[in-house]
Amino acid sequence: MTAYKTVNPATGETLKEYPLATAGEMEQSLAASHAAYRDWSSTAVDERAKVIGRVAEIYTERTDELARLIATEMGKPLTQAKGEVKLVASIFSYYATEGPGFLADEPLDVAGGGDAFVRTAPIGTLLGIMPWNYPYYQVARFAAPNLLLGNTIMLKHAGNCPQSAVAIEQIFKDAGLPDGAYINIFLDNDQVAEVIADPRVQGVSLTGSERAGAAVGEVAGRNLKKFVLELGGSDPFIVLDADDLDATVKAAVNGRITNGGQACTASKRFIIVEDLYESFVEKFTAGMAGVTPGDPLLAETKLGPLSSQRAVDDLIEQIQDAVDKGATLRTGGHQVEGPGSFMEPTVLTDVTPDMRAFSEELFGPAAVVYKVADAKEAIDLANGSPYGLGGSVFSADVQKAQDTADQLETGMVFINSVAQTQADLPFGGVKRSGVGRELARFGMDEFVNKKLIRTPRKA
């Protein structure tokens, strides 16, 4: 049975197919990962760091080929694809450099004397379930800290980027990671549930949809396994005032179209105070309409195709639902004619709670703009979402923006900026956007054994 295949979203052409793992291959992978854990976890942390550092170097060395691969598999514009590879290299480099320090024993000052400290130790084999929208980055922020920690990884990637998945595994092998410490495996949902339930697996990390997160969390909970979930987002982009509205609009357009609008932390709900609303909508609509989808392999392309025809169809259904119920379509709303899954940049206004676009995540270059009276109404509207991943607040008064950010029910807020990812900044959300944190030192505090070692004072 073929479940993994590369379909170029710019042309619709099927390029390569891979079969699912057999039951025997799944067992071999579980056994190999479990066996590798014994050796890898006992390897000196400085030696583990050298391997992780070499992974960073290989990503840099292979930037061009890796970038072209994801541009072909999921439609990411080439310039953005190179940026993703650069980010991945920085993540591995960060953990190779800073990770050993995060593992230092933490001494405790305890009553009764004697010695006590907490040691950060690995826990075993982990399953990673990763999506297609950032094929390398999503894996890196899970794999880098956990491999440095001493855990081993089985990685189930998305069905539409199998070549990227294979390339990632090869990089680890070429960097000198021991056999079994990182295994790419092509699984279906039933097989995923079996792997999570297997006693050799100690935890699971998923980045994906809300529905997938609920399913994985249920299986993990039933089997008493630790899990980290990074799910959907419907990030607010709040404008309270503006010294330079053109610059704010430019940030808004970039925040909506980067990666084809297919990012959990993309700006999706634009919440504008009423005295700026009309001007913002006019400029923002013009900016979105001025973006022309194009070949992702061309350096000048800013907006490539969506990942698949299904992604286009789903987005159009959400847009049409809003329009049918009275929303105003300012621009876009249709698929671009011709081959490939290209979508027109879209702006909706007058969206109300009875419309799907009000509460659902729009995963593509489609934006909803709201008018509010003041900061309080902006906060209430922003917090009315079931999601709580990230958000942006724009104001010339930084303290005012920070006060607003403090009241947002999100895991991340960016002041006068759209969402940005760095190796040394924690990533994660609240509410239905997931549980747990990745990156920075927090990324090494999830799948760990915080082991107390106590030596009482002699009587």
C-alpha cells in the first residue's frame, strides 16, 4: 500500500512514492531505537554535542538541494525554503553549544543537611509526528534537544513530504549519529497508535491539527505516556495606533502570505482600532491583491502554491461560507486558473460569529479584518478564539503594547512584529493550540527524568 508520495503542488505531478512500513519493519525499528538508547544515553554529553554540531554543518552545506526539495514537495518559495534550512542549522548549533549547560546538575539547599541535587536525565525512545508545512524545522525543534539529552527518536513525517523525511534521516547518519538513534518510519494512523502504546516508547510529540492532537493525546494518556502537542493557531494581529501605517500594513501582508499562509503562527485575524480601520483595510487589500502567486523555484516568488488541491478546496469552502452568510470579500477568494494548487490572496471583512471563518483556522493566504473601538475590545475579540498560540500587537507606545500583550491568552506575543522563531526563544501555546514548549532551554525540559539524588548528613 502506498501512503507516502511526493506530488508537486505547482504542477500536480506525482514524482515519487513510498510504501508504508510493514509490521516486521515497525518491530525492527522499535527494537533498534530501544537498543540504541542504551548506548546513546550513556555517551558523554560532549560527544553527543559534537554529533549535533555536525548536523548543523551539514544542513548549511546542503542548503540549496534541501531548499529545492521542499519547494518541490510542499510549494515553499525557494528563498523562504533556504531561510528554513538556515533556521534549522541554527537550532542544531544552539543545542550543540548551549545544551550541555542545560543538563548541569541543580544543587538543592535542603533542611537537615547533607547533599541533594536534581539531575536532568533522558527517558528513552520518543515518537515524533511532524507536519508538512515546515518539513525540516518542525523536526529540528523536537529532535535537536532530545538527541542532545540522550533520548532516541522514531520519526513519522507527513505523507506528502517523504523525500524530505528521507533526507533528514540521511543527514543524521552522515553526521555520525549511531544506528537506531534516529529512525524515519512511514506509518499510518493505526500503526502510530501501536507505536505510542508500545512499552519501549516513553513519549510522543506531535505538531499538527487539533484533531490529530486530540487523537494522539487520547492514546498517549490511555498508555500513560508523556506528550507535547503543538496544534493550530488563529493568531491576532492587533493595531492600536500607528506612526507609519504603511510599514504596519507591509508587516501584515508578509505575516499573512509567508509560507503560503500555511503556518500555525501566521497572522490570521487582523484587529484594527476604528480610527485606522478604513485606511488599513484599503492599504491591506491593495497589498494582498498585489501579491501574485508563482513558481516556488523562482527566487523572486513570495507566494507559491498551497500544499495540495485539498488545501485549496478546504480554504475556498471556508471563504464561501463567510460570503454566503454576509461577509464582504474585498479581494481574492478563488483558485488561480491553470495547473497547480495556487490560491488568490484573500481579504474578508464583516465576518460574524456564525461564520466558519470567525472561529476556524484559515490555513492559506486568506485574512479576516475586524474593527474594534479600543484596546479592551481588541483583547476581548482576540481572546474569544479557541486557539492561543501566538499574536502581534502594534503600537507606537511600547508600554501600551506590552500591557495589551500581557492580557492576551496566548503562549507567545510579538510587539511591533509578526511571529518570529529563534532557537533561543520558547515556542508553544495554550488552550486548543496545544501543551508543552519547544526550543530554548524549555525544549529540554519536556521528555526528561528530573532525578533527585540525595545523600543525607551522617548522624
